[in-house]
Amino acid sequence: MIGDKLADVLLRNDGVSMFSNVTKEQYALSKELWNLLKEEISDPSVDDIFQLADYSLDREIQWIQNSKERLAEIRYSSNAKFDSMAKQLAE
């Protein structure tokens, strides 16, 4: 899922509740990074946003360390969570 479908599930249909514990933590970490950028630059440009994305995509050492620290204690649930909307969007 990408684009509008992903945004719809995440924002309008509480899709975050369907995430695993680890994915929820990764999402929270990403939101924290976004908030730090917004504190630094009140109106970030597209280049600023891509630079933020590159921070994790390029696997910067500090990103890896921060991510590992946050995720080390999280455990996966053994129960899969699917709702009818997610099943329809996957088709």
C-alpha cells in the first residue's frame, strides 16, 4: 500500500492500531524525527524532507543506533490483525 490508500488507512481508519508493536515504535520514531525537523525549520522544503528521509534510508550510524535502542525491548505479538478494509486494499 502506498499513497492515498496508505494515508486513508493510517489517518482515517486508525490503521496504526493494526501495526505490530515494532512497527508502531518505528512509526513513533519517524514522527519524532518529523517534529524535530519542524522545530528546526518551521516550513521545511521538499529538499529538507528528502534529507530527513535519507537519514534513515542511507542507514546513517546514528539512525541505526537510535533505532536499535528503541526497538530492542519491543516484542512481536503472535496475533495477526486484519480488518475488512485492509483485506480489500490488499486485493
